[in-house]
Amino acid sequence: MDFTGKVILITGGSRGIGRAAALKFAHHGADVALAARTAADLESVANEIRALGRRVVAIPTDTTCREQVSAFVAATMAQLGRIDVVVNAAGIGILKPFLELTEAELDRMLAVNVRGVFTVTQLAVPEMTKTGGGIVINIPGILGRAAMMQAAGYCASKFAVTGMTRAMALDLKRNGIRFTLLHFGGVDSPFWDNITMRVQRDKMLSLEEAANAIVFAASHTGNGVLNELVLQPESHQM
């Protein structure tokens, strides 16, 4: 897979799946635009990408703030000239029993996980269309298609991403924009660092496996579209 000359825009690019995907794309020749909230972590990843000889734009960005996303997209176009792939990897999760979930926690998950994807995609797509289209990869995970205990709010946000993506694909098919939904099972990432429920992280997918799937989804050319991919740990097959 050769992404030389391609520009990959990744949100949540400073940690976890976003970081792993950014480095994987850079290894395959892509230039990368990174957005995340933590400036220090973001710059660390950017330096790793520069060390690979690739160009990088790294701007601290809150994807719930339209003005910040607009500035990030504008900087990407000004410095890298195009956007070929968008990977919406920014997200948060709060897992707790439904009766203990607060309205503020629900609102925060809906803002980051749903409105963030909406805003980034809506602002990036017009720029992608100018250069012939591209691919938008959204990552609702397995909880965007199946329910789990203590995840009512999180499932609500991720099911919304699944539905919104399917509708966006219909609206934008004439713009040359293809959409892929990635339904990962548990991925051993920093997502779980502050989760109190008991999980077996050693049985989860690795960040490397998740990044490989993202790059694979972005590599499709011609008339084929990878609409959805379900990647589960071996312990949770089918």
C-alpha cells in the first residue's frame, strides 16, 4: 500500500487508535494532518512523523468547536494542499449503569462522538471534493451495532455515528466521497485507562491491528467501497 502524495486527516491523533493510524499511514508514505486536544502529545506524534520524512500539520483542536475545526481544515489545505482521507478517531466513553449516568455525561459523549464527526466531515468534504473526492472512515466500534451493559449513553452516541454515516454516504455519493464504518471489538488503548469495570485487556485487539484495518480501508481504489468492517478479538468471534 503506497500513500505517497496522499494527505490523511486524523482527529484524536495524539493517542490510541488515532496515533497508531497516523504513524502507520506515514510509514506508507502519506503526509498527515493531526488534530487532538493535548498539545504536548500531539507534537510528540508529529515529531515521529517528521522523523519518517513525511510532512505533518499538528494543531490542538477541540472537534466540538466548529471554529477550531475550520481553522484546522484551513491550515491543512494551506500547508498540505489537499485531503484524501478523513479518519474520525476522536472520541470519549463513559461506562456506568444507566441510572447513574448524568445528563452532563450523556451530553459530553454526544458532543464529542457525534457532533465532532459531523463537524469534521462537513468541513472537510468540500475540500476533498475539489480534488476529486476521497474516503471518510468513521469508527463507531462494536458498540455502534450491538449493546452492552453500562454503555447506554456510549451506545447511543456510537449508534448515532453509524446511522449518520449511512445517511451521509447517500447524500454525498455524487461528490466522490466514500464512507467506511469500522466496528472494532475491544481495542487495548488508553480508552480503558480510566474505566472502572473489569475487562481483559490482554485479550483485546492491539492498536497495531486497529491501525492496519484503517489503512486497509483507506487503500481501496476503483469502484470498490469497503462499507463496513467488523473486527473482533478471537475470544469474541461472531
